Amino acid sequence: MFNIMNDQDMQAQPMQKNKPSMVNISWVVLVIAALSTLAWQWLNTRHKFNEIELSLSQKLEQYQAINKQSLALAKQAEERSVQANMRTIVLEQKLAESRDQQEALQTLYTQLAENRESTAVAEVEQLLTIASQQLQLSGNVKSALLALQAAYKRLEPLELPRAIQLRETLNLEIERLREIPQVDVISMSSQLTHLSELCGKLPLISERQPTLNAKAAAEQLPVQAETTLQKLVNGIWDDIRNLVTVERINKPEPPLLAVDQSFYLRENLRLRLLTARVALLQHDEATYKADLNTVKNWLNEYFDTKHPDTIKAFALLNKLSSNNISIELPQLAESFAAVNRYKLTLEQND
């Protein structure tokens, strides 16, 4: 019994010894697994730390580069800021100068605006004086009319009642000048000059040549077509007719003038025509026609009235004598009175 129990005990003991060894193995395996897990985690963490460190170093380098660029940009911005400040100072100086100039211009404009009305009235008075001189001295209605129109336009920017009243007065003067009949003084003066030149070469009665007068008159006639036979016959007839010249003299004893007397006669003619021109400019019709009649009488008395140039001179004298040069020119008294009233009003306002 005792032996049997021992064998059983002996079998039970190895079994008890095997059980703790399996537990130990399990623990060892667990420990090894845990250590492996920890090692793997440590390695993984270390790898991540390395990656993070590398990424941080790269970002730090980028940040340093960006910081350098920012410093460079900041330096440029600072330089530009300094330049901008300098430009601002220059602009402020120019702005101050511009303000000073603007104030000076404003002051000048104010002064001009204050003197604008008085300046316009002074110019209108000057233009009226010019118009009056043109009317009284030379009778030039066109120039006087232009001067009055210029004075009217000078007052147009002024919309004051007194300026409007003065414009109305000037407009009345302009209408009166437009109604005056126009005398072509320039053309008539030119015709008198031509007549003076023509009288310088007219033949005297003692120098008359009937044959030459007839030829000159024939030359002025329109030329007609002639045959050869007609030309031959007319030539023979002219030769026969020129053998004897018959002339009827109305005055039995025509005045014969010496050379020096004929010279003074022609000079007196020119002098009369010159005084006629002066009378024309002054619109003195009595003196004008008296001088022309004297010239006509002298031509009829001392010169060859059958000469073509003398006939032209008589025609020109008759044409000039028929013109009426007597014109009653206005004195512009109303316009001068209106300007004086305007100036008096300005002086009272000052």
C-alpha cells in the first residue's frame, strides 16, 4: 500500500513540476512580446521623431529664407518709405507754392473783376472816339460802323441793366449809320487821280491835228471785215481826203499859250482836281462841283475838244459831277452822353 502510494506520488510530482515550467514559458513569451512591442514602438516613435525633426529643420530653413526675404522687402519698403517721404515733402512744397499762386491769381481775378466794367466802358469810349474821328475827319462811314459794332460786342458780356441800356443806344447809332447812303469815295478818288493823269497829256487847241483826231476816232470804232478790194479803195480815198483838211473853228481866235503858260495851266488843272479830292473826302459838295466845273471850262477853252482823250476827260467829268457827295453824318452825341452817364454811375458806386 505504501509502495503504491509512492508510485502515484512519484507520477504526480513530475506533473506538478511540468506545470510551473509552462507558466514560466508563457510569461517569458509574454515578456518577450511586450519587449518586442515596446522596442517596435520605440523604433517607430524614434523614426517619427526623426521625420518630425527633419521636417522642422526644413521648415526652419524655409522660415529663415522667408525671414531674409522679409528683411530685404522691409529694407526696400523702408527705402521706398524714405523716398515717399521725400516726395511728399516736395509735393507739399509744390502744393504750398500752388496755393500761393492760386491766391495770387484769385486776388488778380478779383481785381480784374472789379475793374472789368470800368475797363469795358473805357474801351467803348475809345471806340466811340475813333468812330467820331472817322466820321468828322474823313467821312468814312464803314470804319465808323465797324468801331461802333466792336463797342457793342465789348458790352455783350456785361448783363447789367446800365450796360444793356448803353448797348441799346449804340444799336440805334449803328442803325442810323446803316441807313446813310453809301458814297464810293475810294472809287471816285481813283477816278479823279486818273483824270489828273489824263489832263497832263491832253493837246491844246494850238496843238490840234484834225487828221490824227479822225484816225484816233476811227481806231476806237469796231473793226469790220473788209475785202482786199475794199481795203485798196479805202486806202486811196484816205490819201485823197488827207490832201485837203477842212476844219470849222467856233472860236475865230483860239488862245495861244506859251510853253511855260501851258505848264502852269496843266498844274492848275491838277491843283483843282486835288482840291476836288479834298472836298470829296470832306463831303463838301459845293466846293467839289465848283472845282469840277472850273476844270470842265478850262478844258473847253484851252484844249482840243475833238481829241479822243479830251472826250474821255469830259465823260469822266460829267460822271463825277453827277454824283451826290453831300451826306449829313451823325455826331454820336447820344452815345457819348450815355457813356458819360455810365462812368458817373461807376464813380458814385466806388
